[in-house]
Amino acid sequence: MIKTALKNFFCNLVNLFIPMGIIYLFLLLAIFVFVSVFLQSSTEMIEQLVALIEDSSIKSNITITGFLTFAADRLDMSGGLFDVIEQILDGGWIGETVRGFFNSLGAGSGNFEGRLNEIIETYVGKLGTSLSVSIVFMSIGVALGFYATGFAVRRRSAKRGFRRTILAHTVVPIAETLIIVGCVLLVNSIRYYSLLVLIVCLIFMGIVNLTSSWILFGKGKIPFNQIVKGKNILSHIAVIGIIGLLVIVIAAGLFAIGPLLAILLMVPILVYSLVIIDVNTDSYVSRLTEKYVSVAEQGQGQEKA
């Protein structure tokens, strides 16, 4: 299984461009959505703030120029230019002036603070919604990249039909999620045995993945205990460890070249690596099944002879 996994990883490396292209496309869409909403929301917020300040200043009989004149009179102009700049920057003059102006507007216009908070909350809410939409775009891109890459790699390996694909991507992820949640709870309760909990988690995930592949490719053809046994589980864990180590080495190399390059490439590399692990398990079980069926057919032929 390990040899096959490494062969699949390097022989299908050209398929890495599939998740890269899909994920980058959806990344551009996500950035476009967020930036457009950010610019529109910021423009609306500024317009609302300007209108609020103008309305409040009229009601409070306070003008911006008049308040700035009052604030400037509080500066000591007897020194040089640099002394005045130092008073403005280090003395907290800007903060005090802004707070004083807003307090004056609030004192004269009544509900200034409430309206200001409402404008800010609306602005933050719009940004939060756009960020959520952008994350959804990215999640769709990662999922499509995973499926498309798996379809491309499986052309030379064990192929899944539509029913098998639905089964593999519904039951198996739910089982793996439950395992991960259980392991996290164990880590929280048994803090000093995190490595042991990780090993147990990997063993259970190996059992789930091998069982899934047996259901898809070997059920009714090969006994369950010929697939889900200690040797195959350990090989599956070793594959995860070796490919994980490859990913860490690649990430370290990319970070050494440039952090931005690493950030852009690591998600497609992770998607591609997960696909290879998934495909490798299916192809390994498929080959075992074909070999078992072939040996059984030969035995039946010899008995007939």
C-alpha cells in the first residue's frame, strides 16, 4: 500500500493543477465579493456618518471649524513647529479632540451615540455577511477541487460510480467526523496521553476507510477480515504519515522561498494529498479483491478439472 501511495503521489503530480485552478478561481470570486461589499458598505457608512454629524451639529449649534478652533487654542503655540507636533501626537490631543467633539454633539442632539452605534453595527453586519459568503465560495471551491482531482486520478485506478461516490462522501465523512470529535473529547479529558489518543484516532479512521473501500469494491467478493486487518490498518496509517511528512517538507520549502507562495499553494497540495490517500485505499482494496477472486476462480477451475 505504501509503495502504491508514493507511486500515485508522484505519477499523478500533474493533477495538482486541477485543484489549484478551481480553488484560485473561487478565491478570486470570494475576494471580489468581499471587496465589492466592503467598498459599498464603507461608502454608505461614511455618507451616513457625515449626514449624522451635520444633523447633530445643527441641533447642537456646533460647527466643525468652530470646535477645531477651540481645540487649537488648547495647544501651546509658544514653542517651535516640532513642539506643536509633539503635543498633537504624544499628548493625546487628537483623541481628546475627537471624543470632545462627539460628546458635544451627543449632549446637544440627544440620541447621537445610539444612531452612531446603529450605523457601525449595520456596517459590521454587512462585512460579516460578505465574509461568510466568501468562506462559502472557498468551501465550494475546495470541495469541487477535491472531487475533480479524485475523478482525474481515478481514471487509472479504482473507479467509483455515482452511487458509490455518494456513499463514500456521506457515510464515511460522518463517521470520520464522529471519530475526530470523540478524539478531541478524549484529549480534553486525558491531557497527558494525547499521542495515544492520536494513534487510536488514526486506527479508527483506517478501519472506517478500509471498510468503506470494502463495501464499494469487495463486498460479496472477498471476506471482510481479508481487508480490515492489522496489517492493512497499519499500512493505511503509514501512508497517512508518509504523505503528511511529504506535505510538511513541501510546506517548509515553500515558506523558505516565500510565505505568500506557501499560503497560496498549501491548500491545493493538501487537497491533492487527501485525494491520493483516498484513491490509494480504494485501489489497494480493488487489487486485493481482483487477486482474491482470481485465486478463487483458479481453485474452482482445478476442482472442475
